[in-house]
Amino acid sequence: MKYYIGVDGGGTKTAFALFDENKNIVEQYETEGSNHENMEGSFPQAAGIIAGGVKGLLEKANLTLDDVDGILMGLAGIDHPYQHDAMVEELEKLGITGCRIYNDGFIVIKAGVGAGCGIGYNCGTGTCCNSLDSDGNMLQIGGFDVLSGDKGNGHWVGSQAFKIMYDELCLGKGKSMITALMNEKTGICDRATLLDSIAVLESEDEGEAFLRKLIVSFFEAANNNDEAALSVIEEMAQRGADFICGHVNAMTFDCDVINVVLSGSVHTKLPSHKYTDRMAELVAEKTGRKFNFIKLQCAPVTGCVNWLLED
């Protein structure tokens, strides 16, 4: 039996999976995030987390690296050749050699389409849009936060929702359902309670839960046609469409219908259909091409073994 390892390294967590030659998951393991850009220790620290996860995965399966025929990793923060080379170097110091490393956005495509070409658009902790075309070329658009105008990820949506509440409660501008929903969920009702919530939002213990309530409230408001929320929906749909169209214009897709795989919590775990439907509409209008938008249902790490065995 041949075995393969896939690694999906994000900003929040890193997923490890051991597959057999039939693409069955034999064992799984999970650690903290491994994006070197979020760490004081940069590449050495991230490589240590990844190497530790590979070791933990193999120990659970009672196997060693000698039993593994291939390793493919999709890692957040691998956006340039120098970052790829630095990660390879650090992993080799820790005994992880011969692995293939790409930005994590590329494995999403293979997870969604299985084989062949496509575009992957991720909106989770961060934003990134990647493509693999019919000639095997690879392109990344976005992923550099404000520098590339990233929109649609959880932190961006949360900040836009908070701004809407701030404008209402602190500036007396407009009235949004987001504020009413957050009042029900958290007790925010005026300027003082809103400003107090900033400490909660920035805290390690409660920040993530608060942010999720804020994002869920935003999409609930949008789905009830709240004017302020719909304005943000249009902004993120326009930017997402621009990213996807950038791939269509720059790459070769020799197919009648282009697959676009949507991944990340904003796309797959939240009621964001008004946004994704609008984005799909804009992409078709701007390009004149046909598209198949796929909300990723399986774990992105499955794209690693699909890619390994496709080649």
C-alpha cells in the first residue's frame, strides 16, 4: 500500500491527512496555524509546527516517513518564490524533504474539481484567489490584505459591520438591522457599550466568538435587505468579481464552463448567498463566459492527494 500526506496550513489551524493510494483518509491530525507571516519566529517557527504535525500524524498511524510516497502542502503565506524556498529549507533541516509546497489557495481548486483546471476563491481568515489553467500555469491574485485590496474575508466583513454600528451609535448616521441584532446577542445599545465591545473584539478569549456574532448579524441583515449591509455586499461582490475576472483575462481556460471553487468560512459556513449570487452575476456580465460556482464541501486538504495522484 502506498501512502501520501496532505497538509493544509492556514492562519488559524493546520490540517494534516494521511491518504492511501485510493484517496481514502487513513489518519488525520490538527495543530495551530502555520502561516509564517503571523509569527515572530517566521519560517523556522512555522516549519517546526508543520514538522511536528507530520510527526504526530505518522505516530497515530504507526508509520514513518519511509512509508510515505509523496507529500504536498498548501500553506498560507507562501506567495513568492523566496517564501517557498525559505520554507523548503527550514523543513529540510527538520527532516521533511522532497515535498511539494504551494499557496493554500491552489489545493482548494483540486479539492473542488478533483482534476484539471479552475479558479479558487477563498474568503476565510484572509482572502486569496488562485487559478490553475488548461496549460498548467498558476496565478495568484490577492492575498496581500490592504495592499491588494482584499475584501470579503471574516475580518473585513466584521470591520465593515462594526463601522456600520459605529456610524449609527456614535455619529448618528443611518439605522441598521445589524445594530439591533447585536443588541439582542451582546447588549450593545449605545456609544458606551459599543466602545466597550472593542476590548472584547480584541481579546484572545472572547474575540473570535464576538466576531462570529458580528459576521452572522451582518449576513442576517443583508438577507433581510438592510440597506447598509447590502451596500457592503455589493462592494465585496464587485471586488471578488474583479479578482476572478483577472484570472480569466490572464489565463487560458480551454473549456466551455469554468469551474470556480469557493472556500473559506464566509463562502461555505455562513448564509452568504446574496453576496455569492451577486458575484457570479457580475463575473458572467464582465467576461461573457459561463461559470460553475462550487461551494467546497470537503476538506481542502483532500486537494493535496488529488493533485499528487493526478500527476
